[in-house]
Amino acid sequence: MAAIRSSSTSPERQVIKYLRVLGHRIQPNLNGLPGRPDAVIAARRTAVFVHGCFWHQHGICPDSRLPRSNTKYWLPKLRANKLRDLRNARRLRRTGWHVFVIWDCQVTPQGLSRLARRITRLPHVSQTNPRTRSSPPHKQRRSG
């Protein structure tokens, strides 16, 4: 298990490369956001997660099958991963981010093009710091 990378995996690199070729400015593994998204497009306020089918339990994928040995360890661990993913996505959405998940098994030309179409439909956001929530400027009240 020590050989399994947590970032800059082959599927992540493929997704980032594809989105960059389309002209998006990508910030990989941005620390300041919940869940540390694999790719951030600040101009569209978009976070992209590239989930491994096993580690994040992609239900419809054969790669998400549960191990038969040591189930007392694996079941709670994989369940906690799914809950953490949901919690992080919820926190991002609450602060105005668009969240997309692409699974390992979907990193294909068709899957990447589908992701790109969904991202391209989003409006551009004029914001300089992707770590802060954009809010409308406050009007100052005149005293008097």
C-alpha cells in the first residue's frame, strides 16, 4: 500500500493535461480548499476530483469490489472515504464552488470530453483568490 500515490497519479495527470489543452488554467492539488481537489479552475470556480474506483468505492465499477480478507479494517476505511468525499463536496458547494468527480474508469476520451463540456457551460467568475468565497461588496451606510 505504501507504493500507492495520493496525488499526481496517471489519471490525474491525464485529466489536468486534457483540461489545459482546452485552454483552462489549472491549479493542481490546491491546499486551501476542502478535500484538496485534484484540479482547480479558479476562473470558473470549479473543483475537479479524480477518484480511484477502489479507494472511493465507485459502486458500478468492478474495480470497487470489497476485499475478502481483513474486512474489519477495509469496510470502515472505505466507508469513511466515501463520507469524507461527500462532506468535502458539500463544503465546497456551500462556499460557491462547482464540484465535479471523474472516476478512474471514466478517464477515457469520451469521459474527458463529457467533463470538459460540463465545465465549459459554467460561467467565468472574476475573482483573484480561489481560496476565499466571493461575496458582493457591502454598501457603507452613511451616518447622519
